[in-house]
Amino acid sequence: MRLIFVATGDIALPSFRHLLEHGPRPLALVTQPDKPVGRKQQMMPPAIKTEALAAGIPVMQPKKIGDATEELAALDPEIVVVFAYGQILNDDTLNLASRAIINLHGSLLPKYRGAACIQAAIDAGDSDTGVTALHVVRKLDAGDLILSKSTPIAPDDTAGVLHDRLADIAAEVLAESLQKLANGTAERVPQVDEESSYIGKLERSDGKLDWSMTAEQLERRIRAYDPWPGSFTTVLEGGKEKRLKVFPPTRLSDESLALGAVKVDDGRLWVGTGEGSLELTIVQPDGGKRMASSDYLCGKAPEKFI
């Protein structure tokens, strides 16, 4: 089976490695261009590019995938697999494969089409999520479904932990989907648009905590946004507003505190929310290091969370 793999995000790595080990070996990898990273803005390649080159797989990095259509068409692919690529495919690209162009998506479609599907499932308090294989159409994540596999969301799962688990599940979904496509048993189950939901891309500013939310909602939000975009708040210290990053785990408390009010007891820190209070266990002051809340409280204790 002649296959092209189109991916950028690290969630695609186990699927790519599965193809290298078990086949079909990709004819090429299409991934996003290298990007500047860090204060020095050093150009860094996607991790999947590094692995592809090490395995002797040709790599293409067009600014827009449509720019590489002729080169990709010359490879005469039967299957194109897309996973966390980061671009919408144009009509020419959608017609590249003679058999199918499929996408792997980190949710149980039609729920959570779009970008931040892993964070959305945790944030909403869902009991499970999964990976779906689907046929690609022009409309985002709206193609006919091939198959899906689910996994429970544990009470302490962060987006980072769930991301890695879904990455492994995706390799299983891909292998089964390719087998079904090869033997002609792949299903095409239309999605019910009325049951769909769309989740956009998260920005760093989305991590600002809103203490008017309930403690339960905030506990989920902090896990959902770890490691990206992260959670932060503003604290009042000595009459000055300062930024403070907040990390999981946090703990729920039924104790009633005023909104944003602080309770400190024996090195423990609670904050009043819209309903209940939330104990913070790991924080990072602006310009400082990540630390236990007990160490943070050795300095000037916060007067209020804003």
C-alpha cells in the first residue's frame, strides 16, 4: 500500500513509528516548516521530521500543502494519512490518494471537532474520550467515520497525560483502519452534524483563571490546560498585583470563602471560588521557580486572588 503521512504534532509519533516498524512504510512525510523557538529564536524542526530523516523517509515542508501537490501526486499514493498537521487541505490535496485520505482525530467524533479536543474533554468533565479515524472532506473533521477507540478519563488526568495515552491509541486505530481499507471492510458512517461541537485553538491568554467558576470547574480547567496553555492568576501581594502560575494537582474543599479570598493554614493555601474553595499545591511566582505552595507561603503571603 503506497502511503504518505501528513503530520506535525508529537501526538502523531507513535502512529508514524508503527508504520516504520510494521508498514506500510511511508513514501514521504509532509510536515510544517521549522519554527523559531525560545528567546534566541533558534529554528527547530518538528520531532517527527527528525525521526523521518533518521529512518531515511523523504520529508517535505511546504508553507502550504497545496504548494507540494504536484510533487506528492508524482508519488502516486493510494492512501494519505493526516494527523495533527495544522493546515486545512485544499481540493487538489484531497484528490491525491487513489483509495482514501483519512484523518486521525483525538476525540470521539462528532464531539469536539477542531483543535483543543483533549483539553475540552477534561474541562467538560467527560468520563471518556478517544481517537477517531475518518475520511477527510473539505469541512473540518466532518467526514464519514471509519472507526474509533475510547479510553476513560481518570480523575487526575492532565491534558499532557491524556495526550500521550491517546497517541498510543491512535497507532492502534491507524493499524486497524489501514487493514480495513486494504480488505475493503472499512465503514463509512456519516456524522450527525446536529450532535457535533467545535473547539477552537487555545491561546496562552485562555489560561487566565476565573475565580467565579466553581472549585470543581477550576480543578478540571487547571488539569485540562496542563501543559498548554497553562493556568495563571493575578494575586495581590503588599497592595501590588503580581502574576502567579498554578499547576495541578489542586484539591476541592467545601469550606466557604469569599470570592478570591485566601486561607493559609500550616503551609497550605486555599482560594475562595464561585462555589467552594480550591487548595493550590504547586505554584510559580512571576520570574521565579515552580515550587510547593508551602514554600511560596514562606515569602509574603497573598492577600487576594483576582
